Amino acid sequence: MTQAHNVPVLMYHHVSPVEGMITVSTANFEHQLQWLRNRGYRSLTCDEFAGHLEGRPVPPKSVLITFDDGYLDNWVYAYPLMKRYGFNGVIFLVTSWIGDGPVRPFLGHDALPETPSHRECEDRIGQGRADEVMLRWSEIEAMRADGVFEFHSHTHTHTRWDLGPHKAQKNAHMVEELAQSRATLQERLGCVSAHFCWPQGYFDDDYVRLAQEAGFRYLYTTQAFGQNRAGTDPAHIYRFAVRNTTGQSVGRRIRVGAHPVIGPIFNRFKLWKRGRRKRA
């Protein structure tokens, strides 16, 4: 059977008609899903992706679709569009930001809730108004029951403990973050997986060790220039940020990055180019 050499992992944050950083418009997101569907791509579950890393075959046109943090627009726009086009995905939750309450309307219903820009979301979370911009447990349970999204840990508070006045105690804080996140997911969803995504993309050797000791085996980065092949390190999963662009543009990135020969050349060139910019 023909199987995937590499599985690209797509990273999203927001899908919304409101413009802003790390936001893909609803029109472009739908176009990206159309491109994937029309060319025979299949989205994997985390268990299938883990199997691929361990050497079990997956279809050659496989991708893993991930969202970070758990914003309300994931329910309002991403969920109904993913369901419409037959894709499933992953949301890494910042567990302290998720609240209770009834489900809100999503695309296809009247009076959709506001889905602010990323900066506005950050401001409201900082003001203690996370419920206005983040998912609720009721919405998480609905998406999970529908088989469209699965949910994993992105820590409890999304804090960069390696910065600021607490950096000397960063490891102790990370232990607490991991424990609180696991406890919340266990309480609210009845289980905790071995999949974990680093907050703000930061990790070091200590953090990797602490995450593994806490029971997390599959560690997702924000590093784009590498391939997720069978036998590669599950503690260093590459993801690339999907831009607010067309399906064809994202498709080119997927094809280049997944190619067994061109992909590594592309990645080395990008890393070399980035290194030159840092030294300039």
C-alpha cells in the first residue's frame, strides 16, 4: 500500500471574518478546505498521526489540522466548515480560559456572536472576560461528540514562565501548569491524552523532560521547517502556520514540505535564510 512519507501538520489560531494577526478569513479557510477535499487529502486523528510516527501506514495525502488556544471562532466558523467538507481536527486548549454556559450560535444560524481580532481577544482575557472570546465546555463537548474536533493540552494559563520575574522558578511553574491542565481535562472530558502543545512555542530540554514525566509523549512545536516522518522524534513535532491565503497557496506549501526530496532542501534553505537574517 502507498503510504505517506511525511505528514504536514497545519497550525491555525483564528478563523473569522474579522481581520487580525494569526487569523484566516472564513472565505480563505473554506477555500483551503475545498482545495484539500478536491485533491483527495485526508485529515488524521492524533492517534493516527502517532501511529504514523511509529511506523504504521497512513494514506499518502494525509495532514493533521490543529488549532491553538481554543477561541470562540473555532466553534462559530471553523467547526461548521470542517464538518461541511468532511475534515476533523485538533484543538489544544488553554484550560483556565474555558468557561461554562450554553452553546452559542454558529455559522448557518442567526445572530452570530462577536469574534474579535487576536489582539482584542488577548485584551479581554487579560481583563477577566475570557468567556466573550473563548470556547465553553458545552461547545467543546458538542464538537467532540460530533467527531469533528478532539481536544488536548496547551497548558493551564499559556504563560511564558521563562520570561520576567519568575524565570528562576520556571520549571516549578511548568510542573504546576501541566498538572492543572491534566486535572481539568480529566475532570471535564473524562480523559487526558499524551498530546501536548507548547504555549507560545517555547520549550527547552527541561520542559521536554517535565512534559514527558507528566505523561505527554507527543510534543507539538511552532517550528515549521522539518518533516514528520515515520521514526522521527515524537517530542519534536513540526507544524507550519497557515496564512490568510488561498487554497492553492497553502497547497503549494503542503506539497513542497511533504516531498521526500524537495521538502528537506526547502527546509534547509529556509533555516539558512533565517540564520542569515539573525546574523545581519
